[in-house]
Amino acid sequence: MAYHETRGIIDSKRRILEEILGKTAFKDSLRHFLNNLDPENSPQLVRTFMSRDVEVTLALAAALPAVANAIILGLDEAISQVKDKFPPALLNDFVQSLLEDIDGESLARLMAGAKELSDQLSPVFKAVRDAAGEQEREES
């Protein structure tokens, strides 16, 4: 993965977010947006996005490495932040309360599908992990 000194779209959004997080109007709008999510319509959104125009789907597929790296780095940092800021007991209680409002059947399907994909792709992921380990050893 190549890192660039130039500022990109994520950095610009981060700098904008830094400015607006202190604004009450933004936080009220964000709360309103989050309280009006309609998860039952997300499968149709994905079907529309992926089936309406193959060019858009292929453009997204071509951008997957950058998107995946952004998600991986973001989630890695989120995990570090959560581990640093929330005691395990508080985190467990909070997650338990969240799970009460999550569609358990859909979550179970997602977990099974993710495991199936993970099993299918494990040789690819293992090769990447092994190559990264080899690169670390060479740099040492």
C-alpha cells in the first residue's frame, strides 16, 4: 500500500469534520439523520446500485483496494480508540444493549455469509499475510 504526502478526499473530510463537530446544528442534523435510518430498504439500495449501471459497479470494484485500505485503517484505529477509552465491562454492557435492537436473524445470515466468504478466500488472505510477514522480516 502506497502512502502519499498529498492530501486526499479523506483528509479533506477529516479537516471539515474537525471544524463542524463543535457546531450544535451539525450534531442535531446528524442525530436526526441517524434516527431516521430505514435499514429495511438497504438491500434494495444495494440491488439498485449494483444492477442499474454496470459501469458504476466496475468503477467501484476498481476502487476496492483504496476503499478497503481506508476501511481497514479506519477500523483498526476505531478498535484502538475503543480499547483505550472504554473499560471492558462498560463496553460489554453497551454492546449487549445495542444487540437487543439489532435484527438477530439478519446478523446471523451476515455472519454465516462472511464466514463462508472468508473460508473461500482464506488461501488468498493467507498468501497476503505470509507476504506481509516476509516483508517485515526483510525490513528487520
